[in-house]
Amino acid sequence: MSLTGLPRELRDAIYIYYVTEEDGYHYDLSSGKLRTSTNERIDTLSLMHVCKGIASEMRGVHFVNNTVHFSTTPLPTDRGSSRARHHGYLLEDLYTAKRLVLPWVRQYISNDIAQRVIDRFPKSEALLRHLMSTKRRICQGFEQLGKSGDWGQAPSFHRDTIDELLNLVAQTPAVGELTRKVLERQGFRFRHEQNVASLYQLHPIAWRLPNKQESKIVEDQSPIGPHNPWRERVRDRTRYYISAASQAADFLSKLQQQHRVHIRSVDLHETHAAISYPECHARALIPFAIENPKLKIIRYADLWGGVLTSLQSARFEEHRSDPGQGVGPMRTMYAWELTKTIAPWLMEAMALHPAGMPAKCFTLVFKGEPELMQPILDIVIEDAAWQDALQTKSDRQEQPPVPDRSGTGYKRHSCYQFEGFPGLMRDVIAGNGSIQFNNCSAQGWDIEELFEANPGCSDTADWNEAWQSMRLQAVVPPAPQTWDAILSDYVQEKDDA
């Protein structure tokens, strides 16, 4: 009996068995194609070529029954010039330049401009009102303009807010010359006859895979930052990584809709620190999740290798760029930096659903060995408890607080992480929500016990000082791992002695 002569139910079972790969499909960046877990070509679709009837019955079966995996991958050296490989730094320099200009252009923020920005980014209202009602020297004096958590926004939405605001303000002719003066005082340079205001027309998308042409446009229209020949030399010898999420978005955008709507499961493996604000790259997948309600996305972030290393890898590059320090030990990470390094990932994951990600479609999972994970989660939960207590302390404070010019009140304190942080961690502890820490256990906290344990803290400033004192210890990976071993993955070739 031929295959077509079998009952449909039996044929379907054969199709599923035939196409299913034990470890699913794995994306290969160099070829732009899906392969098996052993990097072999997928041959299971050849059955579809037997006849049109079987091809019709098998349509989409392979995607329905195989998880599609994407993993952080080194940026290929043939993807354009060395500046293309430094695309992430171009974006960071561009954002830095815009943020430096922001306090100086506040006089050009009209009520109409402010309302247009607020309509698009509702959580930006406090920031806009602060800029419009505060003197420039005060705005300059407080770095909170760059701290998205203080203003209730995820970092990428905070950057988008500043980007949109400056784009509207730059329509005033005087802003171009003002921009030149401000940035030149900060050590930036502009090319001959460069249209300074053109930098406000740049809206690079962080998760888009960089290519030579796009990077050149950003480079040509951006101001030139202070030159450091040692840093450029080191960057040419640094291995940069592309996030799994950005690769997934690129692959799905090139896959025809009639095929991608059959995908049911996508696993993103963020094993290394990647370029261009990788914590926000899952935003690129929102349109595909809306298009395909049955799609389930799990983003696995290696807590040490992919998240905490984002801070240390940047320091590692700076360390290698300094001829006076590159031969000595590198500065370590401290406990007060842990939650602040993890926080952008938490904030971006929280922002996905309000931005359009369907409910229960996306999950962020921090992963690692139990002995590596548990100490970090304990600190994160303790920080959530201290922020919860800080907020309660502010509400209970009998004396009027010291006049605050930052615009953020008690949120300016370093023990404040971001809006909604305590509630988020309660959900994590309860096993609710879209964020998980693998191989960990956790318990809640009691604010009153914290207050009793710190009787000398009479106001929010005391509370913040106590938290800072508690977080001065150094943090290193448990043996046999070391920072040197982890960071060796980011060296393209051995540095000269």
C-alpha cells in the first residue's frame, strides 16, 4: 500500500515522525538557514516533493513540530568594515551626544512638542515637565536624565523618548548651531560642512543586524567623539556578538508569512553579551507574535555569561585600551552593581506586553548553574526589599523631605532600581509572570523586619546610605570560573605585550 493509500490520521503521524528533529532546528548566521543541532543540512522536507497532495498535507508540519533555536553568535568579520563591527558603539555614542544636548535645548520645548511626545510615550510626562520647568544648570548637574528607571520607563523607551523629543525640537534652526557648541565643548568634532542637525534625523534600530552601509550612514551623520588610538586598536581585536533575538527577528522578516505563521516555538539563547543594547531586542519580535498568536518565545539569558558580563566586557575593553592599566588586574564587579546590571533586562521584559506583545507569548528565563544563580537572586530580592522599604519610608516620613531638584524625589537614591521592581520580584518568587530564574528558590520579605534591623535610618537618605554600606563587597564567579576565563571569549586575537 502506498503512503497516499493510508488513512489521513496515520499519514499525519508519519509526517510528524519524519520531520521532527530531536533538538529542533538551529539557525546558522553564516548561511542564513536553519540546520540540525549538529550543524547538518535539514533533509526531512524531501518527502514534500513526492506529489502535490503530500506537499499540501505537510505544509507547515515541520515548523509546528520543531522548536527553532537562535543563539548569540560572533559578528562575522566579513559583514563590512571594522566600523560596522563597532556598530553598537556608534549607537551608544550617538545616544550620549543627544543626552548631552538635552538640557541645553529645553527652552525650545513648547507645550505642543511636549504633548506630542507624551501622546506617543505616556510615561515620559514627568521627564518632559521636569525639563520644561527646571533651569539648565540643574538639569546638567543631575545625571538622572540618563537613568530611565527613575522616570518609569524601560531604557529603550527612554532613549526613544529623547530621540523623538530632539527630532521635534531640531526643527528650530537655532538648535543646530547650539548642538555644535555644546558637543564641541564636550570634546566632539564635526566634519567639514557637516549638517549638525542631521544627527537628529538618525533613528537607528538597536536590534537590526548592522551592515556596512547602515553603519556608515550613522558614522557620517554623527559627531566624532574624542579619539583614543589605543581603544580603536583594542576594538579591532575584540570579538563582538549578535544577540539571538536580533537574529530571530532578521530570519523571521525574511521568511514568507505563509511559512512563519506555522512556527509554534522559538528559543533564544543569549549566551554572551551582545552589541547594541541586547536587553531590548525582544521588541523586534512583537509584530511576529501579533501575527502568530500560537507562537511561544522563551528567551534564555545566561546570567553570568550574557547579562553580568555586559558590564565586565565593557570594562575589559577599557582596561585593554589603557596602556597604563592593561597589564595589571582589572577592576572587579561589586554587589551594588549586580541588580543595576540585571535591571535593564527586567525593565525591557516588563515593557513588552504594554508595547503589544500578546499575553503569555514571551518568557524571560535567567539561567545558569545553581551555585552561580542562587547568590545573585538572593541579592536581587534583597534589593527589591530595600526599595520597597525606601518607598514606604518616604510615605511615612514625618519631616518634610529636603527640597529635591532632580525631579525624581526619593527615586534619585542609588538603592532605588526602577518602578514596579518590588512587585515584579514578588511575582518571580510566586512563580507568576513572564520572568523566571532557573535552578533557584526564594522567599519574600517583611518590611517591618527591615525597619527593626535598621533603627538608625530616620529618613530616605539614611536608608540609602545603609544600603550602600551593605553592597561594597566584590563579586566574582564561583570557582572554577573566573572573570578572565569568561572574558577571554571577547578577544579576537591575543593582544601584544
